[in-house]
Amino acid sequence: MEKKKVLILGAKGMLGKEIVKVFYKDGKYDVQAWDKENLDLLNKKSVKDNVTLAAPDLIVNCVAFNDVDAAETDKDAFALAKELNGEVPGFLAELAKKLGATFVQFVTDYIFDGEKKEYTEVDKTSPISNYGISKVLGEKNVKVVGEKFYLVRVSKLFGDAGISDDAKKSFFSVMLGLAKDRHELKVVDDERSCFTYVVDLANAVKTLFEEKYEYGIYHLINEGPVTWYEGVLKLFEIAKIKNVKVFPVTADEFPRPAKRASSTVLVNTKFPKLRSYEEAIREWIGK
């Protein structure tokens, strides 16, 4: 049987490399893993020519602009955010439609304002930052194209760092690093959402495609909504870090240009629940 072709964009990032891994190790897929050295997503002609030539059955876009505060203070950064997070997903969705391919785009809990505290897949978006606005634009552009797409909303990704030069470390990785040098840490305790383990997310995306789930919006997060502070307490408990005192503080202690909502808990109502974030941490720490 001919192998299905899977094209992963942003393949060296924290999430991208896990999606590459999960499809590659299956053996029944022809996996093409592209990063910025392979394709400039801002060059539409190059994107059209190369993606058309690759002729994938599935396109997974893991590329995003995610400097939340830069998008708030820097006009050029916001313009880039709107391009990468907003226009590019729409263009990729159009290409996927022409090729008869399925398209996966990732979105963030920053598309909500926190007023409702918890959000299902059908709740109206209401961003309070430029970054959130750029991600809502991406959702809208993909939905306008229609056809075979999954808009996968996630929050607080964690896992092994990406392998690209500019890959960002996850919040949990940063906290584990700080614990080596400090005896006290202040962590925000008035912003609540869910953590998402990239390994679990990668497997869930593969299941969406393989089991032909209905196209549309999905909330794929690990179960157990917590604040940053609560998450760190659990992380240190599992990692057996006992020599660091962790203090809860309000977000005001760390002034940032972009507004953050107080609670953007994504509720998964359409897909089998992913395991608890605590279980996911145990696997990640134990690797």
C-alpha cells in the first residue's frame, strides 16, 4: 500500500519534532519535515511551488510567532505576528484544499478574554492582546477556506526543547533550570489554564487524522487546570526538588506589556480526554 505523505512545517520546534517522531516511527507514512532553512513561509510563490511538489495528504503547521509582549509594543513584530499567525494559515489551508489534503493549525488560549473562566470549542473568541488578535485571524482565515481542517487549540506547552537555534524553552524547563541556582522563586498564582505535553498532543493529532474525526475546532490539553504557581509546586514535587521555596504572587509582580487573562481554561468536549498533566510530567521527568 502506498504510504500517505505527511508534511510538517516547523519540524525542529518543541511540538514539531514530536509530531515528526510520532508519524515517522509508525512506518506507514512518508514524512517530510521542513523548517525555516527548507522553506520561507512568507514567500508565497515558494510555498505554493514546494508544497504542491511535495503533494502531501496531511499538512501540519507548527510555525508561529509567539513573542506575546513584542507583538504588543513593536509595530513590526505585530505585523509579523499577523502574517505568520493570521495570513499564512489561511494560505496553507487554501493550498491544502487544492491538493485535497487535510490541514492542521494550532491556536492558543490567548484568543479568550478570561471573563467566562472556562471555554469550550464553540465559545466566541475575544482576544485582549495583539498576539491573541493574530491567532484569531488565523482561525478565521482557515475557517473561511473550509474543507478538511483541524484547528487545534492548546495552552502552556511543555516537553523537551526544540532543536532549532532559536527554539524557546517551556515554562517548566525554565523553572527546573532556575531551581538549580536559586533557593526562592516567585510564581504567578492568578492566571489559570491547562498545561499541554507535546508528546500527548502529537499523538492526539495523529489520531484525529487517522480516525477521521469530524473536521473543525478541538481543545487538546492535558487534564487538570492550574495556575503557574500550582503547576510549579507539582513539578517540583514530582522532580523531588525540596530546597527551593516557591511563593505565590499576583501577575502585577511581573509587569508585562501584553494583557493576560485571569482564567482561560480550555475544556475538551469532542475528543477523548488526555491524561492529567501530573502524569505527563512524570513521564517527561522520567525520560
